[in-house]
Amino acid sequence: MSEVLEPTTLSIEGMTCSSCVNAVEKALNSIDGVSATINFATETAHILAPADINVKELVKTVEKAGYKAALVADGQAVTLHSKKSAKALFFAFIFTAPAVAISMVMSWHHRIDMWIIAQLDSYSIARPLYSATAWLVIALSAPVVLIIAWPIHRAALRNLKHPTMDNLISMGSLAAFTWSIYANSTGAGDVYTEVAAGVIFFVILGRYLETRAKSAAGEALSSLLSLGSKEVTIVRGGFPLIVPIEQLQIGDEFEVRPGDRIATDGIVIKGESAVDNSMLTGESKPVDVRPGSQVIGASVNHNGRLIVRATRIGKDTELARITAMVISAQGTKAPIQRLADRISAVFVPVVTMISIGTFAGWYYSGHTLTRSVSIAITVLVIACPCALGLATPVALLVASGRGARRGIVLREPRTLEVARNVDTVVFDKTGTLTHGVMKVQEATISVAAGKVLGASFSTLITETTIISSAQAIETLNSHPVALAITRYALGEGATHYEVTDFAVTPGSGAAGRVNLGTQSPVVLIGSPSAVAHSCTDFHPEIKLAIAHGQEAGLTVSVLAWDGVALAVFSVGDQLKEDAAHTITALTQLGITPWLVTGDSAEVAAGVAAAVGIDSAHVVSAALPETKLQIVERLKSEGRCVLMIGDGINDAAALTAADLSMAMGTGTDTAISSADITLMNSGLASVIDALQLAKKTLTIIRLNMGWALVYNVIGIPIAALGLLQPIYAAAAMAMSSVFVVTNSLRIK
């Protein structure tokens, strides 16, 4: 029996590029039984570890690798360290701006030199060697290079065994700073301290902007995490009591006032209102609820006071399930990211060697030491592994957050690469193309047929009385068809009548004596064949209604009073309003729709015709293994198959398909088997999910392309001496910012 692994999420502080990601991953995965992936965008480690491994051991391992770590509790948003970087940015600017300004405005040099020398002479202090202005610039740069940049140097020292971007920045800035002191002391060449300060400033600016952008990218997930209620008003002994949400138990009844969020998933036991589920399902239209209605925790109650009985709490709620799937998706790497990981693993050592080679090439080809050092520093500074590391995770962060806000939950990043290749979609029927709830589609009430009953019934043969008698019988029956007829009758304003001698015959129908006041007929509701055995010949209007309902593939029930058929109810599962539109949209995208259902051929054909699925692509009376076989057959034909379902009988086919989507209203088995969960009951989310996946993949490829092209072009330009170090620093910082802001376009 395999060992059970428990998920743990750590926030990681100190990562600056994908090389850092590789270092932390390598350290954590070196622990026996641990599987860890790092999300650079959210600065988190998602870990599966045996239960006997303590969190402290995981934290200690991260710290040994040179980074800080802390446990992220369930439902807690990860805070990116923007305040610290903002403070560093402020002080870096105060010192860097005058240092750069003085260095760039040559006319200031002589004036400042003369002023400094005059001051030194007045106090009989020895004049400085060479440029006094240069010493001023060195003094202004020193706090930036030595103090503000200390976290960068510290990280570089810790990462000597697995160099990161910090090593490049540290080497570049310290080389420029120490060279400048040497050059100004000996007259060996130009001073580059403003370059050292500028490099640090632009690095800090880039990281600050990057953090802000990453925070914006993750705001959708943060808003989901913040939806959970902190308190709940429990009703005990008829009195409301406000308690922390942790004290709420399954079965507790709690109050939800107008404008409040519903504390947890439950069932309404008192009150009526309209509930807004848009934050969880993306469905903007409020849902009317009444006693018996299911409600989702974190949804907003609009206009009525509700009493709700808790059915799920804590990690089992719909909100917790959605956020868990989103976080899990963000902790999984897409296949396209593996390329970035492989490049990042060797990036810094390769750049370091290129820089050394550049210095040697320039110096030994007859150029000055100053020129050679300057170009080597530029090579170190312009290189940017951050962009590679951020290309995929930030795009995934934005996509998963945006999807969650629209009721689309991505479980695995690999779906992004599969979605663009989908050319065939297989639909289940019940709960997928249809609502999964039986409803009276057609009702025929024949007052004319009732004339056979005689004058004593003349005043009772009305549509309202006939429908009320149906409601009286079916209220006592729990069959899905009976429930549909009951809902229909109540909607038509049925009157309540007493029933005696009630009986149910499975497969045939139900019967009972209904007290209508002046008469108490025996009312029978059942299949046409069962009712025909106890009735006179059906009236032509009744026969026509039966034939019409059966041709439409509906379940037909006939109502009779004392052996005379008076009404026909044709019951069926209702198609979703956007089913036909979704099928049309998929066809226009070049995707062939199939319908594979366990229902009869008549029902399957009726649904297929209604939504626009070719009859050649319809399979009826399908068992779970049949659905699996259909998916595997289509895949063997070279098709890329998307399977959409909602039931336990769909789970095997969902798992076998290249890409799978489960309706959020379906079973946990189906949802756990699918790559994407659609929380919205509508089918338009299918198109939205495919488009979101394709757009996200496009953004990722653009990010990757930019990151690679930037470095492939930028490093040679620097090595050829065509770029100043300070401009290289700005380009490096903006490269990372570009990747993050480009990913925000997904929003």
C-alpha cells in the first residue's frame, strides 16, 4: 500500500529568478518522499510530503538553501513583499538620482571639483587624488551598492554553488564600484560608480513593479480567498447568536440577512430570496431560492431573510473546493515551462563565462582595461533569467484567477496546450446538455373528454380542478416524473385536496380517491398502457397528445377520473437554454460534437436534433464502458477528444479523454476526474474555457519568445560594446516587467 502524502504550501521569500526556483525545488525534492514544485509568480512552494515529515523540517531545508519560508494556512492569501521593496526603492532613488545626474552633466564636474577643493583648503585638508567630483559620486553610490543592495549580495554568497541572477547583479555592481575606486585613486580610467548604483536601482525598481504586477495578477484568487465568512449568526432555541465561523457545525441552522454573504453551503429551510452566485459561478443572473433550495457559501443574499441548514463546512465547501483546485493548478508546471527550467539551470554560469570571455577578448585585443571592464559588466547586467522564470507561472496565475471568477476552474496547466488541438467533443446528456431535472414539457387537459362522466361532474370538469387532482396524487409520490407534475401543478395555481386510499404500483403509476367536495373520484396517473387497462377508450384529443409526447421522446403520463382519461402530461429533461448555441459555436470552431448517452434512442435523437448534433454522431443506451470505448475509438482515429459530463458513469471517459470538463453541479467523482470544472450551469462556459486556454497559451508563448529573444539579442549587443551598463540595467529590469504586464492582458 502506497504511503499517503499530505499537501503543504510554503511562502518563499528571497527568490529573484528561475535559478532560485531550481535551487529551492532541488533542496526540497532531496528529502525522501517529498515532491515539490515552486511557483515563481506567487512565491510559493507546493509540496506533497509523507505525514511523518514535519513542516519545520521543510522550512529548515529551504533556509539552508538560502531563502526564507513560512507555512501558508488553508484559505490564507500569500502576501508578496511589496512594502519592503518600496522602501528600498525610495532610498535607492534618493542616492542614485544625484549620482547619475552629476556623472552625466560634464559641465558640473569642474565647478563641483573647485568647490570641494576650496572647502578642503579652508580646513587645511589634503586635496583628493584626481577628480573630486568622482569621489562625491562614489560617496553617493556607496549606500546603494553596499547597504541597500546587501540582500542581493547576501543571496549571491549563499548561492555560490547554484548561481542565480543575484550573482550576476552582485558581480556587476561590485565590479563597477571597486573598479571606480581603483581608477579614481590611480588615474587608471573612467569611474563607473553611478553605473553600479543605477544597476541596483533598476533591479529594485524592476522587482517592485514586478511584485505589484504579480499582485494584480493574483487578485482574482485573493478575492476568492477573502470571500469566506469570519462570523455566522447561528439560530439556537429560536434566538440568533453570532459566533466565529469555526464553531459552525453540519446541521446547524443559521440566519442570512439581506445583503449578507451566506456563511457556508446549505439548504434553505425558511424564507425566500434571490441569491447572487456570480463570484463563484460567473453567472450574473441571481437565482431565486425558497425552502428546499441548495445555496452556496460566499454567495450574496439579496432581498429576503433566510434560515439555512449547514450541509458542508470548512474544506468541504464549494468555495474551498474551487480555491483548492485553483491553488493546485498554480502549483503544477505546464510542459512548456520545462524548457524554461532547463535553460535557467545553466543560464547564470553560461552568462558568467560569456562575461569573462568578453573581458578577455576586449582586453587582449588591445583595448584599455577600463573599456574591457565596462563591457564585461554590461554583459553581466543585461542578462535576465527572471523573464524566463516568469513567462509561464504569471500567465497561469492570471488565467486561473480569471477563470475562477467566471466559474472556470483549471485543474492542470497541461490543459492549455491540449485545448488548442481539440477537434472532437463528446457530450453526455443528462446534467450536461440538459438541466438534469424532469419538467412537464407539454400538458393537455381535455374538458371535452370529461363529458362522459355525466352531469354530476359537470361543475368539476375544469382545467384547475383536473390539475389540482394531479397535484393531490403526485404530492404523495416520490418518482421524478411525479415530482415534475407536482411542480407544474403548483405553478398553475393548483388547489389542495385530501386523498384517501393512496397506492403506488412501480412501473405503472399511482392512484387514490380525491375528495373534490361534491364528488370523490378515483384518480389514476400512470403510463398510457397501464391507465388504458382501467379506462374507457381514450378521447381523440388524449390519443393525439400521447402520440405527440412519445414521438418527442418524452415520458408520457395519463390522468383519469373513474376510468375516464382527462389529461396527458409529457415529462422530460429540459435542454439548457444555451445548448444549441454552444453546439453551433463549437462547429464554427471546427470541432465536431458527439452525443453519447444512456437514454433511449428516441430521447437521444430528439435531443440531438434540438441542439444540432448530426444523427451519425449519436450513441444511445450507452453504459459507462461504452462511453469509454467511444472516446478511445475517436482517439485511435487521430482525433483530439474533449469529453464533457457530470456523473459517476462519465468518470472513466473523462479520464481517458485528451481534455475533459465536468459540470460543477455534477458528482465529486466526475469533478475529480476532469481537467476543467465548469461551475456555471450553462454550456457557454465550454467556449469560454477553450478560448481562455488558447489565449493563455498564446500569452505564454509570447512571453517565452520575448524572454529568449531578449537574451539572445541583448547579450551579444552588450558583448560587442554597443550598450552602456546603466542602459543595460534598465533593459534588464523592464524585460521582467514586460512579461508580467503582458500576462495581465489575459484579464
